[in-house]
Amino acid sequence: MKYYIIIPAHNEEAFMQFTLDSLAAQTVLPAKAVIVNDHSTDKTAEIVLAFAEKHSWISLVNTTSDTIHLPGSKVIQAFQKGLETLDDDYDILVKADADLIFPPHYFETIIQHFQSDAQIGMAGGFAYIEKNGVWILENLTDKDHIRGAFKAYRKATFQQIDGLKPAMGWDTVDELLCQFYNWKVVTDESLKVKHLKPTGASYNKTARYKQGEAFYTLGYGFFITSVASLKLAMRKGKPLLFLDYIKGFWKAKSANKPLLVTEEQAKFIRNYRWKKMKEKLF
């Protein structure tokens, strides 16, 4: 199976080389890797160009999305720019961040998962961050969720869910739509990806209400949003974030923000979330 990878990058000179080196060290190389340099003011583009001289499967695309770094919209706008440069001659499409170190067998193993079951629509490993010289699990989500930092999609799945939504919540709605269309989402605990920059490190204060807005646009409803907000705030070790998330939900509801999904999909998502919550309680 052939995979293409798209990596949006904004001022990633400190990490870009590590990510590219780990790609070049893969036991199965990508057929194409597009690095989307999104308005970087550092040496990100130079690092990619130097790498591309040695590796023909790597290319650089320059773009300028919104200058404000809000989670979701900026990165997916850049991803789309990369996608526009690619053909459809792939089996697996990967969206990755520019601050990762993949283990050498990462994509070989991902391919094996897709080959093992035609109903697998998405697959991924787990993110690890360094604390006091030790790499520990970046435990922000349930273990059945693939982190937005490294998403691998079967082509048919990617097309059926209509690609990635340019809004916060894109990396949750993709999996929920997979479930809606009866695709399987597979996570592999043996695949440990080093995440060099903690999640949300570059978000500014205007982003703090976005998580609650994302819960609203996913069609969660208030009760499921409350449970999800409390869980996420506690996982981040910042209980007061719960209030920001709830405020973001009500702001989105008051503004009548459009959902990222259809009414039918929103109903499915609520039922799916209820089912998951009940499984954990009982």
C-alpha cells in the first residue's frame, strides 16, 4: 500500500529536522511527503529544501493562512494547500505535525493494520512527551482516539467523510464520522511517537473558548459537553478550564454557530457518546 503524508509547519525550525529524519528512516518510505510552510519567519523552509535535495519524495509548498494561531482552522487550511498539490494515486493519506519523531517501523505497521482488515478506516499510535528525561504518554484523550498530530486515513474513508473540517474538533469529528459510516478506528499502543512540543503550547488566549465551541459544533448537547469538558480540564490538570469550555459552548449556541455535521450525524454522535459513557460507568 502506498501512503502520502502532508505536514503543515509554522516556525518549526527547532523540530523539523527531527521529523524529516524520522520519515527518511522509515522501513517503508512515503511515496510523497508534502511539507506546507505556513508563513514561517524562521528557517523551516530552508531545512525542508535542503532535505528535499537528497530525497525526491519530499516537496515544499509555501502558503499563508490566517496569522492568528487558533487550533484547528489554521493547520487544516495549510493541510488543504498540501492536498491540492497531490494526485489520487495513494492508498493511505496521512496528516502529521512537524514536531514528531516516528519510530522506524511506524508506517510499515500502519500499513499492516489497513491490510489486515478492509473495514479499518483510520489508524494511529500514541503520543509521548518528555518529562524529566523520561518519555511518558501524553494522556489527554481516551486510548481509542487517534491524536490529531498523526492521522492515517484509508483513501475511501477520507473521501467518504469529506476530508478534514477547518475548525477545532476536526480530529474528533473525523473519527465520529468514521463510526457513522461503519469504518473502524484502530489505535496501536506499540507505536510510540515522540511529541517534541506539548499540545496547545502555541495557542493564545483567544483559543481558550474554542474547545467548548468545538463540543457544540460536534452536536454534543449541553450534558455531554459538560462531562467532556470536566474530563479534559482534569486531564490537563487545570480544573478552571472547565468554565472556559462551558462558556465557549454557550457562546457558540447563542451565536447559532453552524454544526460540523448534519442533524442525522449529530443524533448518531450523541447516541454514540452516551453509549461510551455508559460502558465506562457500568
